[in-house]
Amino acid sequence: MDFSAQQIAAFVQGEIVGDANATVNTFAKIEEGKPGSITFLSNPRYEHYIYDTEASIVLVNRDFVPEKPVKATLIKVDNAYETLAKLMTLYEQSKTQNKGIASTAVVAENAQVGKDVYIGAYAVVDEGAVIGDNTQIYPHTYVGKNARIGESSLIYSGVNIYHDCQIGNHVTLHSGVVIGGDGFGFAPTPEGYNKIPQIGNVIIEDNVEIGANTCVDRATMGSTIIRKGVKLDNLIQIAHNVEIGANTVIAAQAGVAGSAKMGEWCVIAGQVGISGHLTVGNHVTLGPQTGIISSIPDGKTMMGTLPIEDKGWFKVQAVMKRLPDMYRELNALRKELDELKKGKTQ
Amino acid sequence: MDFSAQQIAAFVQGEIVGDANATVNTFAKIEEGKPGSITFLSNPRYEHYIYDTEASIVLVNRDFVPEKPVKATLIKVDNAYETLAKLMTLYEQSKTQNKGIASTAVVAENAQVGKDVYIGAYAVVDEGAVIGDNTQIYPHTYVGKNARIGESSLIYSGVNIYHDCQIGNHVTLHSGVVIGGDGFGFAPTPEGYNKIPQIGNVIIEDNVEIGANTCVDRATMGSTIIRKGVKLDNLIQIAHNVEIGANTVIAAQAGVAGSAKMGEWCVIAGQVGISGHLTVGNHVTLGPQTGIISSIPDGKTMMGTLPIEDKGWFKVQAVMKRLPDMYRELNALRKELDELKKGKTQ
Amino acid sequence: MDFSAQQIAAFVQGEIVGDANATVNTFAKIEEGKPGSITFLSNPRYEHYIYDTEASIVLVNRDFVPEKPVKATLIKVDNAYETLAKLMTLYEQSKTQNKGIASTAVVAENAQVGKDVYIGAYAVVDEGAVIGDNTQIYPHTYVGKNARIGESSLIYSGVNIYHDCQIGNHVTLHSGVVIGGDGFGFAPTPEGYNKIPQIGNVIIEDNVEIGANTCVDRATMGSTIIRKGVKLDNLIQIAHNVEIGANTVIAAQAGVAGSAKMGEWCVIAGQVGISGHLTVGNHVTLGPQTGIISSIPDGKTMMGTLPIEDKGWFKVQAVMKRLPDMYRELNALRKELDELKKGKTQ
């Protein structure tokens, strides 16, 4: 379906520079723009692309003044990036939604399924489970006994939700997500480890998105809690009895160990590890691969991991172990030298 | 189903302090205790919770003497935590077990299925596979050709077991586990990498538990072996031809590279990486994110992103922050010393 | 099926030393060789095993001269390891291939399925999807709307391929792989994060192999691209708009953040993290757990890892590389100062 520059400008309250009849039917990055696509320019670093792009329409910020002629039609708006995101959201919403319950889906007799729900081929909704209105469940997903999913949630294919877990409204779970697997709790005995039963559950509040193959374990007792608005990337580990505060964002392959409590609005980079039983405050930022082994107050920024080139690393590593001795020796040298200088001037 | 303090005390050989008629029907953490729940106090650090808890019954150690009045009924036992774990295990076992083979399960004609087995909706058991008595296989799990699963094992939904792999008795595999995917073996040629076929298998011995989305690759030749009593957390990578010794415990997101051999009773923290073709002894402890690039003898403890033995790491870490100051000071010392020597020779 | 030393030697153009009638029907590592198995000796470090092995046939390099009597029949070839790999490939190819579309597979009416395709039980091929000739799709795999898979590809059980993704010829995807989940893109607002729709796709070129539970996210716009011949191990994260150059190999649990571009023929070890929006050249090697936060030119080798607090990190990092020099300088200073003091007291 095609839209003209005129239609788009009217919709986003933009100002057209160029051909108002230019039409588009898809989106593109500015450096990959093709005829019929709309793109945007926001970061001045990419400005040079606008003079060559084949895109038909480019959204730009109101203050943008081209230095050279531009072939594309420009639409000037308050915030080019946000406006594009809005158009993309509209485009996504315009797609025909999946509807209906596949004949091959297995829904237990005593499960409750709301209105306008989609349940895909071979999905299984077990006894006592509840699925809210407008929720979509893709093929091969398993919803365990007495699990609850709210309204307008989107559960992709191959998700596994264990018994008694609760998932809110407008939640997105990507393929391979596991919600409510047993927490990792074992008590040592001389013969081996005895399992500590994990009889709690997982609570996921509204507007959470969880990336592919991420795992959120059920609590030993009580609940592992993912607060509203949290965004988790792929392949993340959230252990039992963890709580992630509202609107915290965690990048791929990070892990949070058992009973750790994380505040609101944190930004956690990829491959970070957070040890168990500690508290991370609100608005904390952690750089990639950082390892956290003690609690962190509100507002802190921490980062870690060192890449040193080539074989130099082994030399550095060899000396690193001597750092405490070096520090002591350095202080001794300072003292002796000062005494020597003092003696000399006397 | 409700139990009275009197019934519980009789069962766990405990001594009641308070109302013997108090009844409970669930478990709770002491800080989240609600009427009708039983909890425990073991760590003196949490003692303050016992004076406010709403739980109806609290298990305590025999030597516990409250400093203030306690509303809950106490049951004194030899080990409050272990006793609670026992009661939780009982509670889990009392749940009605899944039974029977779902009409939608696909079981190959020449597969062998034992007595009292549960095979859930849409599970697939391929040709020549063997499933032992009392084993439970949840929906969407795939058991490959000639794979064998022992007795009383619990395979959750969405597990993938490749052909010819062998799984013991009393083994638990959580959702998304992949057993027997090809080891990562390729031979470089000028045109690209040639695959080395991975014709071995995986052997998992008795009483092993493996967490969600963990992968254990099949051996190139021979077997990748997980010995009895091993506990693996979520999202772990076990590469081809690895052997993990009995009763070793590995936390989430750790990885063990090809042909590494790990001893018994090791405790490996989260996000640890162990390089290939090396040997880790028995009773080795590795701290979070440690990277191991050479073999480790029995009984060692190592930690750090930088692998430094034992507590030495904390000293190194403490000094590391002063490195820029040390560097400045070292240069100052050099300059002053040179001036002093110059002065002396004049 | 048994093969004699004579048959094998003829096939691999090898020279027999010993009993030409020795027969084998399986493969083994030299230290685990049993009667009826063929093995190889390539690395002189393992030579001692050849004098004890129970294997019936051992492939050795042409220049191998035993120091003691060997019980097994030897076959001398140009490259013992490569020859064994060839025999193993032949053995794998000789297995009867899966064929046909299971009655329980759901294939959309308007999906296109090529010749000699295998689609296993409960696999789902959604609307508009295309499956090329000779491709095998195992049980429980989901191929989303308008996704395309080329010829002779091998998609194991429980793989999830999102809509519009494109997969080439001779591609192998292991169980639990997720192709085309949404990239991790959100725009902050005072109330929470707004999702940036991810309307691009994933393109996987020919001869790629991807390990169990690895995730490749779809692009925001355009494509996330895995070039021909790339090999990805298990549990890897490839974020949106990443491009991995031809014949690059990445080991387990590594992660590549959004819009990073990686060159050809790189070798990336396990648990490596590569930050977003940077460029890694061709023929780059990265050691285990290395964290990369800036672009890397062609041919570099880097390794390392370390965590430190706050912004001091960058200063520490700058000095860290000078540690070996500092250590040397410190020792020189000590010596000179001692000599100076000695001179002074004389």
C-alpha cells in the first residue's frame, strides 16, 4: 500500500521540501534507501548519505539545511527519529493480526480463554490456565497448569511457561523463552546434592518484553518478579527470587543470581554478571561484561573488562599478580628517596 | 490441605512452643509470611523478621531463644532449613503426578516405553528410542532416534534430545535443554571450513539436573559425559568430549570448551569460562566470570575475571584502582632520583 | 556394515602395514579404541597410545615409524586426521536420510515445498514460506510466514524461524536456534520505554552452521546478515543489523551487539563480547572472554578481561598496558637508590 509525501506530512504535521507526490511503501536505512522507501536523517554524522540516497522520502529535523542538492523529497518534523518510529509502529499495527484457535491447538477443558485470542498450531494450554483477551500465542508454545497470561500479550513460537506463573498485559515473550523453570537450589550431603523444591512462581508485570531464549526461574518460595516496563534482551539468566525494578533494561547474555534485587530505570549492558543476595539501586548503569559482587547505591555507573593487544596480555597478567608488592615497594622508595634528599640538602 | 503444628511436629520430631493447633497450607519466606503459611529461621541475620512475621508456624533450630515475644507457633528442630526442605519435598511429591500417553503424542512403533510413563501432548519419541518406567515427558519434547531415557526421569516441555544419546535414572531436564547437538568441529581449507562429523553421543548419568536452555554437545567420537549427581544451571555450554565429574555443580551461563575434563565435587560460579583440552581437579572452586586457561590441581580456589589464586585477587583488585597514581609516582621518582644522582656526581 | 583394511586403503589411497583383512565397523579415539574400530594418530604427543590401542585399524601419516611393535593394522596416508574426517563424512552420508512430510506436519496451503523434502512430526510451515529441494526439517520446528529456506539445508527439532527471514543452501541450524526475533530497540520516554518496531529480517547465506540455542535477531530496517561459510557455536547472541563476514568462526556464548560489522575469516573465542556500531576487520583473532569496545583493524589478535569501578576505568586501562614496563622500572629504581644510599654512607 502506497503513501504520498503529502499524506505522510499531513499525518506527522511535517513540512514538505520537494515533490509532494513522491510515494513510498516501505522503510529503509538512509545508506540502503531504494526508490519507494522512506528513511530518516537525525545524526549529523550520517548527513553525507542524504545527498546520494535513492530513498524517495527522507524525514529530517526542522533545523536541517542541506549543503548540496537532495534528490529525495524531505519532510521536516520536530524529531525525525521519533517520527519514523511512530510510522513504523503504525505500519506494524496495520498488518492483519493472527486470529482464532488452530484446530490442532490443545486447550484443556478447564482453561479459560478470552475474546479474540490467537492460539497457533500445536500450542498447548494446560489445565486451569487463563489467557486474556486479544492475546496471541504462536505455534509450539506451552502454557503450564494454572499459568495466567493477561490481555494483548504476544507469545511467540516455542515459548515454555511453567505451572502457576503469572504474565501481565501487553507482554511480549520471544521464541525459546523459559518462564518458571526451577531455581538452582541444592543442599549438599556427603552422598551428593539434595534438591530444594522450588515451589514459588514467576510474576511478570505489564509492558515487559523478554528476548529469545532468556530464562526466568521460579522462586524457591514466593515469587521471582519482573516489574512493569522491564526490557530483557536474549539469552539472559534471571535466577530464583530475583526482583527487577520497573523500566530497567538489560542487554543480552547478562545474568542476575539468586535473590538479588535490582532497582528501577537501570541500564545493564551485555554479559554483565550480578551476584546473588545483593541490591542494585535505581538508575544504575553497568558497562559490558562488568562483574558485580557487592551492592551498588542509586545512580552509580560501573564498567569493566580490559582488552589488551596480542601477547602483551600474558606479560600484563604475569605482573598483575605482583601489583600489591609493587605498590608497597613504590611507597618505600618514595620514603627512602625523600629521606635521602633531605639528608643531602642538610 | 491443612496441617496442624502438632501433626508437623510429630512428623519432624520437633518441639512445639505456642499454639499446637495452628494450621498451615503453604510455605513462605519469613519476611513474606502470611497467616496459614509455615516458614523457617536459620540465619541469625534474619532473626528480626520472626518478631513481625505473619506466618502461622516458624521452624527454628533447637538452640533458638527469642529475645521478644513471637506471635507465630515455633517448632524447634535439629536443623530448621533442612527440615523445611524435607517438608517442601513432601509437598511436591503429594501433587498428583501426570500419567498416561497423550493421544497426540507421536511414539514410533519400535520405540520402547516403560510402565507408568507420562508423554504429553505433541511430544515425539522417534524410532528405536527407549523410555524407562515412571519417566515423565512434557509436551513438545523431542526424543531422537535410539535415544534412551532411564527410570523416574522428568523431562520438561520443549527439550530436544538428539539421536543415540543416553540419559540415566532420576534425571531432570528443564525446558529448552538441548542434548547431543553437534560438537563445534571444522577443518579449515582455503575455500572455507569443512565439517568434522560428530558421530559420538552424550551420556548423562543418574541424579543429574540440567537447567533451562543449557546445551550439552555430542562427542566427535566417543561420549560427552555428565557423571552422576551433577547439577547444571541454565544457559550453560558443555562442548564435545567434555567430562564433568560426579557431584560437580555449575552455575548459569558458564561454559566448558571441548575435551576439558572436570573433577568431582567442584563448585563453578556463573559465567565462568574453561578452555578446551585441560583438566580441572576434584573439589575445585571457581568464582564468577573466572576464565581458566590452564589445568588446575585438586582443591584449588580461583576467582577473578583475571584468574588469580584465592584471596590474592582481592588485594590485586584493591591496588588496581591506584594504578594511574602509581604510574605518576613512578615517573616522579625516576626524575627525582636522576636529579639526585646528577647532583651527586657534580 | 564392515569394511576391510584393504577396502579402506584402496579408497583413501593408503599403504597397509599389517593384516589387510582386519575389518572395522565404527570409529574411536585412539585411547578408547576397541576391536572393530578405526582410529588415527596425527599428533606425536599421543604416539604412546598406538602401542596399546585395541582398535583394529589406525590411520597414520606416511612418515610415521613405530618405535615398538603395533598390534593394529596401520594405513599410511598423506594426512591421517583429514582422511579420518573424510571417512566419517562418508559414514554420516551413508545413513538413511529422513524423507517425506509427516501426516502431522502443518504446511500452509500457499507454502512452497521442494522435492525430496523431509518435514517431521508437528513441524509448522506457515503461510507463504518456501522450502527448497532436499531440505530436512525436524519435528517441532516453526517456519514463519514468508520465510525462505534453500536447498539441502538441515533444520533440527525445535528451531524457530520468524517471518520473512531467508536461509540459504546447505545451512545447518541446531535445536533451539531462534532466527529473526526482534532486535532490542526501545526509545526512552518519561513513562517507560517505547518499542522501536523491528521490520527488517535476517539473511543467512550458504554453508552456514549455527549451534543450539543461538539467537540471530532481525534488523530494525534492512537485514542482519550472516555471510557464507560462517560457523556459529551454541548460545551465541547476534544482535540486529550485525553483519558477520564470510568464513568467520565464533565459539559458544559470545555476543555481538547491534550494528557491529565483522570481517571475513575471523576466529572469535568463547564468551567474547563485541560492542555495537563498531567494525572488526578481516582475519581478527579474539581470545576467550575478551571484551571489545572499539573497532579493530585487519589481522589483529587480542585477548584479556578485567573489571574496575566507575570512570577511573579508562585511566586504569591506559596504565595497565604499561604494567610490565612499570615493574621493570620499579626494580631499576630500587637498585639505583640502594647504590646511591650505599655511596652516600661510604
